[in-house]
Amino acid sequence: SGKTAILLATAARVGALVAEHPRDLIEAMTDFGHNYGMAFQIIDDVLDLIATDEQLGKPAGNDLLEGVYTLPVIRALAGSNGEELRNLLKNQLDKGSRDQAISILRGDDALFSAVETAITYTNRARNALSGLTPTPAARKPRARRPITSIEPGTLRSTKLPFYEKHAEKINGVETLLPPIYTSWNICTTVTL
């Protein structure tokens, strides 16, 4: 598990410990934080490959430039474009080769696969909290259901090659995609 998952699991656990909650609630909060953190990190990794510099506020593909190979990259290396991508990544990337690698990744099923994995972690985070009872301070909880769809037309007008290639598949699981284009609120959007 990643650093983000450990950080959020620890934060959730410490909060529950300080509040002197029972052991089962402490464990539920820890599980929630871990799964929330995993989903958040995977979406961050996908964003690094599909968003623009302007949307990210930093250069897109920065992980690639630093030699950090995230879940989408690892899965793409095992896929049909793996050899081409591997040939690019075995050398230090410059901006041109980074852009070429991003283009390969945007056309690969690995990005969709990573989003599906993030959905799985998001649902696990939600399930970790399913046994909690509402408190007087909590707002009325919304119905909790597994994330499998989103209203048609909610994707931004931005058309990325990734979306174009997976438009039919995504119609079944586009829940994570609208916030991918514009914010880090993905996990909050889908878990609350």
C-alpha cells in the first residue's frame, strides 16, 4: 500500500483513538482511511497522465519524468503497448519522450483499469463505514450504493483520447471521471 493510504489510515485511526471510540470503530476508521487513500492516490496517478498542465497546476506526466511508475504505467507495461512504452522508459525522459509516453498511455486500457481499481477502493472505503450509526451532528446521510454509473452528460466538454477510446465502457462506470478533469475532490465526491 502507498504512502497516501498509510497517511490517511493513520490520520483516521488517530482521530478515532483520541476520541476514545471503541475498537471496532477504530478499525473501521483505519480501514476507511486506507481505502480512501488508495483511491485518492490512484486518481492522482491517472490525473498525472490525462490532465493538462493547466488543470494540474504542474507539468503533466511529472511522475514519468521523475522515473516514478504508477499503477497505470505498470499495467500498460504489461499490455499490448508495453514494448513500445518500455523502450521509451528505459532511458531518461525529456519533454518530447514524456509526451510520447503519455500519448501511448492515453490510448491504453491501463488508465481505464486503474480507474476501475479506484472505484473498488472507493467502495471498500464506503463499506468500512457502513456499520456506523449517524450522530446528531451528522447531516442526513445519502443513500450508499456501489459506484457503477453517473448521469449522462456530466462529463466536461474536454474530450481526451482516453475518454474517446473508452466512451462506451465508461458509460457504465464514469463516476470517477468528471472530477478527474478539474479537481482532487474525487474521493470525497464518491464516498460521501
